[in-house]
Amino acid sequence: MINIVKLAIPFFFLLMAIELLYLWSKGKLNYYRISDTINDLSCGITQQVADIFMKIVLFGIGYHFVYENWSLPKLLGINYIQKDSWFTWVIVFIAVDFVYYWFHRHSHEIALMWSAHVVHHQSEEYNLAVALRQSVFQQFFSWFYYMIFAFAGVPFEMWFICIGINLVYQFWIHTRAVGKLGFLELFMNTPSHHRVHHGKDPKYCDKNHAGVFIIWDKMFGTFQPEEEEPTYGITVPLNSWNPLWANIGSFQWLFSQVKKTNGLKNKLKILFGKPGWRPQELGGPICPVEINKQNYQKYETFFPNSTIYYIVFHFTVVLLFSTQLLELATDFIHKPKEVQLTVLGGSFWVLLSLVNIGGIMEKKNWAYSSEMMRIWAMSAGLVGLFGSQYFYYGIALAILWAISQYIWFRWVWKNHEVKIQFSTPYTQTENTTN
């Protein structure tokens, strides 16, 4: 079965390179920041690795079970979905985009769903790397929306290709390098429309939820044209480069509010009401306020070039390894047991590596010992790559790798001084219980 998103990954990086060259030629290379970009891609890799296991249950087994047992055509004994008809494909594609609009809109309007979706909005930049910043847990919520296609009798392959095209389309609109596009602005989602969606200015919040066709926002009252360039990010900044915390931090805060709140009604309202809603006992709802763009500062960590070289090198290794891991994990459930164990071990190493890179950029105390453990774990993994026939070559390479990386990291850490600039939250507590 064709995986549109997977096939598009090389083109994503090619377009990122083209965007970087264009911005460099215009003197706007500051639209990319190395720490932010690495964190965006780290969140994307984390999501892809998690999807190895989640999609099997949620969309593989789950979709097929509903389609085979509860789909309307099978219950009625009819077949109205013609896979060889281009007209059917167009209708399904439009329907997928329509359902995506409502799923995306609810992800901004329901606190529990926002806690998953917020990962995509945490970056304070807006570039093609941000498009790859995705949430691990969002699949749990989208599953409920997309099962409607299984009930309707849409074959899994048809839905999977249509949603893949929908998601790939949304990649290119994450850019500041493209202005308004004339008549296309009337009915298509464009970079201008989507920049609004990523803005945290009050008039831009929760607008332009479309995937491909902006007409849904215009029909249902959530459209906002771009008037001046937005301030990107979320109203309560993440202030972290840790991809694990990026995915769980919002849930931790949300459930802490539930725990502190009295009464079942208010607890449920915190979970399923508008994001930021709190009862008076906790200070009332949290609302965005106008941003003073002149005094606005982004979250940033400043550290020596020696640290940058170490981080970029190891992130590149992780990126290359993760692409091979995803290839190996294709049809994971039917792979031999030894391959499944390799995928599980490789997934753990990738996640540990990404968390460590974030910790090193912030010079967290735990990052030193964790990185040492990762270096030795990778060395052990190198032995396994050579197999029994070249076992001694594997041992020699593993020892060489371990010693060289140990010395390099020790030197980097010793000279690693970090200055942290925190982003200022632009929120206020509303004095109302509405």
C-alpha cells in the first residue's frame, strides 16, 4: 500500500534546503534557529517512531475491524464505493478534508484535545521545519473522527491515500517565504492563511483550521485574513527543547488543574471546555492578550560552537538511523521476532538520543549521565550490526566509537556554558466564570 507521507519525506528536506537558500539570499536566515529547528525535527521523529506502534492498533486493526464488521454497505448488503472511479476519489478526498477541518477545529476548542495538538504550535518560528513538528498523542483523538469513513464503507487504502495527500499538501504552507497568492486565497489554504493559524495574537487565535480548502473556515465562521504578520507560538510558551516534555507537559498541567478543582462538573469543564478555562478557585480562565512586538523575546539558549558541532553531528546520526528504522518497521506486526526486538531497541535509543540532545542544549544536570549511557548503548549496538561472522570487527569499532565519543562529550560538557533567554507568556486571568 502506498504511504504518501513516507514517500514525501525526502522532498520535505529538499524543500527545506531550498527555503533556507532562498532566505539566505534575502538576508532572512534568522527565520531558522538551530535549536528551534532541531527541536521541531526531534518532535517529528518522536511522532514517527511512536506511530510505528500506534497506527497498527488505531488505524490498522481498528479501521479494518470496523470496516469488516460494522460498515453500512456490508450491513445493507450493497457496494456503493467504486475504487476505480475518479469521481469517488474526489468525493472521498473532499470528505476527508471536511472531517479534518472539524477534527482540527475541535483540537483548538477542547482542552484535552488541545493538550495533544499544542505540540505543533509550540515553535516561535514559522518555517517548513515547523510542519514536521507533530504530536505523539494526536492519533488517539483523530481516530474517533476518521472512523466515520470505516462506518461509511470507504476502503482503508482509499482513506489512507486521501489523508496522506491532505497532510502532504499542508507541508508547503508552513513558510514565510511566500506571500499572498491572488485568487487561490479565495478557496485554497495558503501560506498566508496558515500563518494566521499559527499566530498567538488574540485576533488570530483559533482561526483558519482548514487542511486543503479554506472554504470550510469561511462557511463556519472561523476565517481570518492575514493583516499584519502574526507573532508565532503559544500564549504560555513551552520554554524547553525537550521533545518528551513537549508532548506531555500540557497534559501534566491540565490534569494538575483537574486535581486542584472541586466538583465533577468543573473537572469535566477543564478537560472538555475551552483550553485555559479554570474556575474562580484557581484564578479564573486564562486568556491571551495583545503582544508588544517591540519588547517580545523568544525562548533561546546560547552556547559555544563546540556544543553546536556535537549536537548537529549526533542529531544527524539519529536522523539517518531513524529513517532506516522506519523502513525496517514497515509492516511491523508481521516481522520476525528478532526484527521486532531490533525495532523496539532502536526506537528506545532514538527517543533517548533526542531527549538527551534537548537536555544538552539546556545543560540539564541529568543530561551528562544520560548521554554517557546513550554512548555506551550505541557502542553495544554497533557490535550487533556486524553479526557473528565479523564479530571482532564489531568489537573493535564499538570500542573505538565509545572512547572517541566519551572523550569528545567530556570535553564539550566541560566547556559547555549556557545562557537561557525565556519567552514571556502573554496571558491574563479573566475575572469571570463564563
